[in-house]
Amino acid sequence: MKIEEIMVNMVVQAIKALYNQDVDPASVQLQKTKKEFQGHFTVVVFPFLKMSRKSPEMTASEIGVWLQKNMPAVSSYNVIKGFLNIVISIPVWLRILTDINSDKSYGFTEPTDSSPLVMIEYSSPNTNKPLHLGHVRNNLLGAALANIMAASGAKVVKTNIVNDRGIHICKSMLAWQKWGNGATPESTGKKGDHLIGDYYVEFDKHYRAEVKSLLPENYDELDEKAQEAAKAAAEKQSPLMQEAHDMLVRWEQGDPEVRQLWKTMNDWVYAGFDETYKRLGVSFDKIYYESETYLEGKEKVMEGLEKGFFFKKEDGSVWADLAAEGLDQKLLLRSDGTSVYMTQDIGTAKLRFQDYPIDKMIYVVGNEQNYHFQVLSILLDKLGFKWGKDLVHFSYGMVELPEGKMKSREGTVVDADDLMDEMVENARVTSDELGKLNGLSQEEIDDIMRIVGMGALKYFILKVDARKNMTFNPKESIDFNGNTGPFIQYTYARIRSILRKASDDGINIHDRLFSDDIMISEKEISIIQLLSEFKDVILQAATDYNPSVIANYCYELAKEFNQFYHDFSVLREPEQGLKLFRLMLTENVGKILKLGTGLLGIEVPERM
RNA sequence: GCCUCUGUAGUUCAAUGGAUAGAACGAAAGUUUCCUAAACUUUAAAUUUGGGUUCGAUUCCCAGCGGAGGUACCA
């Protein structure tokens, strides 16, 4: 049983004994004592004043006296205003540390037969362009969330929905046909996703030039409204866009030539994506393709129409009326019978539900889709998906650059592959400047630089509360000081170094016993206390759907350890018992740092 | 217009309704006979405004101001 739970129960008993009142254990406010005060746990006594009918100080003192008398773990207490600070005795802390040490899968909850099956959708790329910084945040959050949910005892299925059909991919295909001269990833040496992305840009360039040429001569003299109308007319006339539309129609009809081109080009893109995913360290258990789900969506919508959930307008378009839920009407099928985003999501949901006994569905999608998922939840519920009502839209904020929003038009999009290259290169430059890495093989150096560069990137993104928009500065993002991934990795590498040295000295830190009378400092107790919170941190991150909790915990632990490391000697302590204790503490800080960063998908190096 | 999210040091981020609002970067000043100085120690510096709820509000509620996103045939 955890020390916190025991404390809470004892407080409940104290209230019963002192004031003859029953309190709900959940209402007992037990928190970590702030650094400025002496003690480890603090009981807030304000809620008990009605029962005691005494001043806050008196009440706190009475409870303190009772606890000290009846609880051997409590060695002393002090009262400041309405706060009762409790000091836990050293042997208790030693026992907590040895418990952590002997627990191989410390902090992780094993799934059972009754554990919920959680499906997490993330990444969701379009096949017409490579992944960018926004996708990086999505992928890192999704993968970390999956790890955290699994660690908290859920059965997790990671899934991806690839947006592989539609006008956007036709644009790339058309541009490639027209201006590609048969270019392939092999012939150009380019990653497939980048190659396709280039033709998407190429299409846009020609298209805009074409639209411009179709504008009336007096365009500049028109007022704003007329300009808009003229532009819309020009866009509608554009032969290029019409060709792209024709291609989409032929695709839908299953034209073999178009399908073949589509398949070839998509395969190039997937090969490119796989490389990027691998580097990012993300993976999926099951991938769905929109080309395979959009027809299912139409079917499901028609079914809903028959059952009277939806209605048809005169022009043939199908709508859902969500007025009862306080929302608008929402389009589900266009008047020409083609599907929209919502239709596809319904179809994907249908297939997923067939494939897995889903209890909870989590969609990792940007916050610009908040409204979409609000509607999707209602629609899925109406259509009879049992998890529809409580689907979770893990909504994350946009990533902005110091110059403002990323815009593909203005070429300010940060490409995922370029970014990763830059991070690793930056790690190398910084390490060279510091004269690190001497005496290591090139292979080792490359591996460490990969770990550090990627760690810097991942940590920088994951430490921020997912819901918030964040600013990412590519130039200054690799800061190896402060609240950063490399700082945590550095701490881990130091710990490994200490343990190697201990091992070289023939110190066996296993099979040891602690005497109860060794003197350990408050700093060390504070570290043990942090270690003991690991499981709660995981559970909190899982219930809040927020990986940043884990990131900030790891930083806190690394920081505390660095301060301790600076102030105390680990290996040079002459007293055997204390030396072994410190080594055990060190070893377990390393263990938890590795587990914690592992949840975020961040590797830690043995040396750096 | 309407709906949703958001507002904390110069900057980037923290803070289950709890104590004197924490860190980091940047700024100023220090610490290498010492297990990795990518470290450590000091100093200066912040809750958008006005109400409400209560023992207590950065947190919850209402209103104003600022920022972001969405808003019916784009995904």
C-alpha cells in the first residue's frame, strides 16, 4: 500500500477519534510539502474546521499529535497556519526505495482481460506532399499518448488513416504527367513523398499563372467584390483544374490507366513516409486508406437516411440536422453524390468497429477540427456506435514559427525530414565545440548524435501542453541547457558513467541491506519521493491525455538529481551503507528517467 | 455576427481551489585539486481588466479587452 493512501486513512481515523465525525477519504487534501517548509506531506486542515470548531492552528496541532502517536512512519510534524506538515521517517523512505528497486516494471500497469481496448488514430497524412512540422507534433503526441495509455493498463491499437484519394493527389499526378518526363525517386534520387510534393507545387504554380491569364483586362480596376467574382469565374474555367477533375472522375470510375499511375505514385509516397516514420520512431498496428473507406461511409449515410436520422434536400444533397444538439445542419453527401470529409470518417469508423471491439476511440487531430469532431461524435452515436458518444478528440494546438503561421504558399513550411537533419547536425556542431565524443568510433558518434538531435526535437514539442498553440524556433530549438531533452539525456549518461565506475571498482550494489540509522539528506528524500510518484504521473497523463506531464516530470527528476550529484559524492563516500544507498538511488533515477523518456519516444544514450 | 479554445517574468513553458505564483532561456555576478562544466550557486523580473462565489481564486462563474481556430457542397 502506498504511503499516501496510508496517510489519508490515518487522517480519517484521526478525525473520527478526535471529533467523532466521518469524512470521505477522497476529501482529505494531502499534498507534497513545498520546498520552503519542513516536511514531506502536507494536510490542508481548513475543510475540518467545521468539525473541530477550533482555529486552524489548533486543529492542525491536534491532528499532528494524534498522527505522531499512532503512526510509526510519522517522525515529526509542524504547523503553519492551516497547514499540517508531516515528516516521514527515514526507514520508510529506504523501504520505498528498495521496493522501487526490486520492481522490474515499476510504474506500469499490466492490462487485464477487462481492460478497455483503446484505439488511437494519429498522423493522418495526405499523399500529395511530405510531412511537415505540424505532422511532427501530431505523430509525436500520438505515439507518446499510445505509450502512456498502454503503460496505464489499456489495450492499445495504433491506427492511421491515409488520405490517399481526392483532387489533391490528382493534381500531383497531372503535373507529373505533363512536366515530369518520367521522373522517379530512383532517377532523381529524391524521396518519393518529396518528389510528389514538388509536382503538387508545380501544379499550383501553373494553375495560378493560368488563372491570372484568364482574368479580365480591367481586373485591377474592379472593386473587391467584382474581383472575387472574376477570380472565381477564371478558376472555374481553368483547363488545368478541369483536367484534374476529369482525372478524379476517371479514378472513381476505376479507369485502369489512372489507377495504375495513382498506385505507382502513392507507393513512392508511402516509401518516403515509412522512412520519416522510422526516423521519428512512430509506428502503427493498422493502417486504413480513405480509398477503401469512403464508399463504406456513403453506404452508412444512406442507411441513416433510410432510418430517418438524416434528410435529403431538393438538389439531392444529404444533411444531418443537429439543431436538437444546438448545432447547425451538416452536409454529408454533396448534390452530385460524392462524399465529404465527414462521410469518410463515418466509413472509417464502420470498418474499425468491424475489425476491433473498440471501447474508446481517440483521434489525434489539430484543434481546427474541434467542430468536426463534435459533430462526428453525435453522428456516430446516432448511427449506433457505442463508443461514438465518448470519442475523444485529442485536440492539439498549431505550431507557429517566430515569423508567424506556416504557409505553404509562402514557402515557410518546415519540412519534417529537413528538420530532423538540422537537429542532428546541430547536435554534432554543439558537441564538437564542447570537445565531447573524443575516443568514440564514428559509428558511436553518429548514433549518439541521432539520439540527442531527435531527443531535443521530441522533448521540445512534447513538453508543451498539447492543447496550446506553440512557437517553434528551428534555430534556437536545440538548446542543450535548461528544460530540454539533451539535459535529461546528459543526466542519464552521467548516471551510467557512475554505475560503470562502481562496477569497475567491484562494488556490488545488489543484495545489500540498509541499516536504519544511516543519515540521508532532505535532497535525497525528495528524490525518492519523486520516484515514488512515477505511477501517479503516468495515470495522470493518461486521464488528462497529456504527455507534457511526463516530460515535465522527467525534467524535474533530472534537475533534482543534478543538484544532488553536485552536492554529494556517490562513489567517494567512505561509509559503506551510505555509499550503497546513494548508488541505489542513482541507479533508480536512471531507471525512471529511461522509462519516462521511453514513454515519450525519447531514447537515452549510455554516454554522450 | 455566432460558436470553441486561449491570455502568467523581456522570451518559451509550469502551477488536482491552497502557503511567499515555479522553472528554463536571455540579462547581471560567481563556482573547475572533485564520480561527465551539455553542470551547479546567487540577483533582477510576471497572473489582461472589472465584478462574483469562499476561510482562500492564476485556476470556478459573469462581463469587457487582446490572440488563435471554426462557421453548411475544401479536406
